[in-house]
Amino acid sequence: MYREARFLPAGESALVVEFGARIDPALNDQVRALDRALAANPIAGVVETVPTYRSLMVHFDPRLLSTAALVERIRSFEAEAPIEEKPPRHWLIPVCYEPPYAEDLSEVAAALGLSAPRVAELHAGATYRVYMYGFAPGYVFLGGLPVELAISRRPQPRPPVPAGSLLIAGGQALIAGISMPTGWYNLGCTPTILFDWKRDPPASIDIGDTVQFEPVEAAQFATLQQAAAQGRTVARQKA
């Protein structure tokens, strides 16, 4: 697995193991396999691992571990038995594609030459793979956006979107974990709280899981949002 990987030092206390240069399930599987191997075979000095679409960043304490020693240990995993992966879960997540939650739906529809209902239908009809958590807490990056919804990022960032917003841009999709400005387009919103630092683990959806969106009306959204605020789980696992 690691014969073709690139080992890229990131300063004196981190190493990036890069498996490719594209968004691809097979590459992400390799990232996750290495992440599992490091978890199952702890290395003294390794502090944290950060999986992404195509690479794994390994943070380490340089007082306890050198970059060269870490690379050598990772390469040794090649000869060891693979770590069994737990079965991915499939999530059904409620989403409202109606005003005021779908702030950019009409704008996206006009740009793509589609009706607003068709944009919502395409977005809700896809099955998404959870590839990674991004640059902000609870930002879930998804693969599987229909090609009909491919749209470039905004020329200028827009004002903050609410937590739970369903965003698309650059052929990618994500769920916003917190409110912040963005260069992506907001198609709808989910009442599901994806990240809560008081929970263990804080993120409720794992990398490798799959996601589908279930459209709900605005009135139902408000009820679900209240339930989520009270600590109830509003996303469902599909058998």
C-alpha cells in the first residue's frame, strides 16, 4: 500500500502520507486503513492523526520520535495483517429545502439552468460518502454530488450560513458544522447537530459512513430543531 505513497514532512512535528492527487474512494480507503493501523499499533510520540480525502497527517512529538523513524514504522505496516474495518453506517439526515433555510437554492438553480425543485431533488436523491472533516469543527466533506449540480465557488464569500447548512461548490458537497462565512452555496439546512464537544465522540458521523438526505417541510424542521437542541438524535441509521 505504501510503496507509491509520498511521505511529506510538515515542519518538525508532522508528517503527511499522501496516496494520490484526486478525490477517489480507493485512495480514501488507503487513508483510512493507515489511520486504523496507527490506532491499533500505537507509536510512542504520535499525538494525533488527521485523515483527508487523499492523505493522512500524523502529528508527533519530535522529542520522542523523528520523521525518519516514523516513516520507517509506517512502511513496516505493509507486512503486517490488515486491520479489520468496522462496517460503515448509513445515515438518513432530515433537510429542509424551503425558505428561509435554502438561502441560495434559487441562485444555484438559475446558474445551472434548472428549477429550484429539481436542484433539491437531485441533491436529496444522491447517496454521499463521508470523506473527511474539514477546516472547521464538524464540517463534513462528502463525495457523490450529482454532476448536474457541479458549480464553481462564489467569486466572493457570502455572509455566514447557519450550522447545519448543506453547501455545494467545486463539484463537492458538505454539511456545515458551525456558522461562518463561506464561498460555497447553501441549498438547505439540517437540524441535526453533527458536532458537539460535550459528546464522546464529538462527531456523530464517522469517516467512511454514507449519507442520504430526507426532505422535510419548514414546520417539521422547527420541531426537529427543538428536539436536537434538547439532545435528541434526529438523524436515523438505515439498516
